[in-house]
Amino acid sequence: MLKAQEEANPFDAIVRIDSIILQPDFFIPWQHKIQDRCSGTGLVISGDRILTYAHNIADATYISVTKTNADESHQAKILAVDPRLRSGPPDDG
């Protein structure tokens, strides 16, 4: 098992995440905003789950995941989001 761990490439755990975003309009909720796209990275963790920042998948209507150096992408679904975890400096207030 040690030999397999030594030969494993850590970059194989990094995936590309592509999302189609449709942010709600809270002032005019019956109108849809224009769709947007978001791309980011994620890290494959145990159980074939992927850990990524919430902004990569926030308000996503479709999420696809592509492994490094792969042409084929796979549809993904959100299992959990913790909005307290974010990228960037903490708020001063």
C-alpha cells in the first residue's frame, strides 16, 4: 500500500468545477436574471466527494466536474454548503 501512495500523483485529486449560475432577484422575484458561468477548482476527498469554495456553486442550476487532463465531464450535485466558509479576508464587523 505504501508503494501505491508513493506513486499516486497528488494533482489527480484536483478537479475543475464549471457552474451555470442563475442569481435570484429579490426585488423582482418573478423576473429571472441573465444566466452566468463560474469556474473554479475542487479537491476530491473520501467517498468520491469534492470539497470546494461556496462561491463556485452558489445559486448554481447546473454543475459539472472534470478531472485533470480529462476530456469528459460529469454532472455533480450539492450535498452541503457552509456559507461561513469563504475565500477572502474576514469582515471587520
